[in-house]
Amino acid sequence: MLVLGIETTCDETSCALVQDGEEILTHTIVSQADMHAEYGGVFPEMASREHVLQMLPCLHKTLGTHALNDIDLIAVANEPGLMGSLLMGVTTAQMLCYALDKPIVGVNHVKAHLYAAMMGNERHFPALGILLSGGHTFLVDIQNETTYTVISTTVDDAIGEAFDKVASMLGLPYPGGPHIEQLAKQGKKERFSFSAGRVKTNPLAFSFSGIKTNVLYTVSETQPDEQAKADIAAAFQDAVFSDVLTKAGKALKTEHRAIYVGGGVTMNQTLRTLAKKRYDLPIFFPKKELSLDNAAMIAGMGFHLRSQASTPERLECSPRFAH
Ligand code: KG4
Ligand code: ZN
């Protein structure tokens, strides 16, 4: 089954053609990161306008020599994300479905980040899922490719958001995660003592706003030089990853047969190295090109959701993680 995937949840316009949920035939990702860097974060109104400009060229490039009529199903990320951005992808998908008389299926892009860790990898279920993205942080029970139950989430900032805000405090550009990772390589994590928050009501829940404030005070009190900035980056990164890996370890159940880690923060090589050493279970990450927002994971997961496909007028989109 040939699935066309469309992803416009935030600041990437992406389309992909994926065969049977697995084989990526073509994949195009147009990032707007440089445009938003000037504002220190994603400017929602500009993001949706840029999707308008990028969508058709992105679609043409992805289709290449493939005929529109060869597509069996259109999968589109319809939650969660920025409303204006989501609408661009969903409207494009709906229009194609009407014109081609094809079925459509909505894909939760956060769940698709975990599916990205399964693409090209072994599947062992039930599994623990660790989702670390710019907008979300979740531990989930994974029953199969499409059935996930949330174990815990963050009570305030998402982990990627914390990376981006700490980067901005250190004078680094958006998106901050890769810059923190680079800077941390020159730093000594022992010089500063940071720790991520504990949530009294749920020991598996996350809280990253306290550590962010701690970094803010440290920066304003110490006026750090370049070495001190690297030390702060190293201490921050170490604290948040220790927190995630410890809580994930506590969430592991005897029936879990593997761990899948997804979301943009999995671009971080330090995280990958730490996580691989930590557990006795097989642990899988997305290929780097499938870590950030992308349409291949949407098309891939769409294949597994094909029984839920509908007609275009029935597809809604939601800015929140609804199901
Ligand atoms: O999953 P994603 O592409 O978008 C959302 O769904 O939110 O994740 C983007 C996030 C950003 O916060 C970015 O700073 C973070 O992933 N990120 C990283 C790294 N590369 C991207 N965080 C830490 N280390 C990295 N190397
Ligand atoms: Zn994402």
C-alpha cells in the first residue's frame, strides 16, 4: 500500500511516499528554522504562511515520477501542533482526497515520533516509549504500532522547550538543543549542580520549569564567560537526561520487551549513548533523518491506521494531544 504522508504541525513542511509503513520511496523536509531563529522561537503566524508557500513545491518534489493515482491512502498529521500550521497540512490532504477520491487518515504526530523509532527496527511489544520533543514529554506503554497508553507527562515545560529556553539564556540561537549539545562537549558538568523537578503527586511525571529558572539565576548572578557557559550547558543537559532515564527506568515493567525513544531531542548523541548503556532491554532510536518532525513517520503510521481511514470532510484537527 502506497501512503502519501503530510506533516505541517510546527515549522517543517514535509511530504513522503512510504510503501507498507516501512519503505521510504521519497521524502522531503523543508525546515523554517532559519526564519524563526530571528525571533528566538517559532512565530506561529509566520509558520502557517510559510507552509502555504512551501506545500506545493514540497508535494511536487516528493511525487517526482510517481503518479498521484498510484497513492492508496493519504495520511496527515492532524494533532497536536500549532493550529494554523496543522490546518495547512490537513486542508492540503483533504483537497487531494476530494480530487483523487482517496481515503484519508489523521495521525497523531507525537505518537508517530515513537513509530519513527520502529521504522527499520525490530518490533517487540509491549514496550516502553520515551517521547522527548519540543512540545511534549511522555512515558508511554506501547501495545503495538498504534496503541499507546500514557504513563506520565510533564506538568510544565516540555524537554525540548527547556533546551531551547536555556540555549536562549546562554545567547545561543534557536533551535537551542543542538547548540547546547555542542557547547556541553567542552563543559565540565560537575561545576554546577542542577536537578530537574520532582512532582509530588506522581514520581514518574516531569517538571523542567524549575531547572530553567535555576539556570536563569545562575546566568544572571555569575555573568558566565565562554567556559562557564559550556559548564552550565553540560550540567543542565546531564541533569535533564539523568532525570528522564531514571524515571523511564522506574516506569519499566517486567512485561516490557523493548524501549523505543522518539522526538526531536533524540538527535542528541549524548542521550543515545547514555540510554544505550542504561537498560538491559533492546532500545531503539529513529534514524537521524526521522528524529525531527517529518512526513515519513506520518505515512508509516498512517499505514497501520488504514482501517480508520475516512472521507475528507470527517477529518478534524486539534492543537492538543487528544488521543
Ligand atoms: O520533535 P520535534 O522536531 O518538534 C516537536 O514536535 O516539538 O523536536 C524539536 C525539539 C527542539 O526543542 C530542539 O531544540 C530539540 O528538539 N532538539 C534537540 C537536539 N536537536 C533538536 N535537543 C537536544 N539535543 C539535540 N541535539
Ligand atoms: Zn514533533
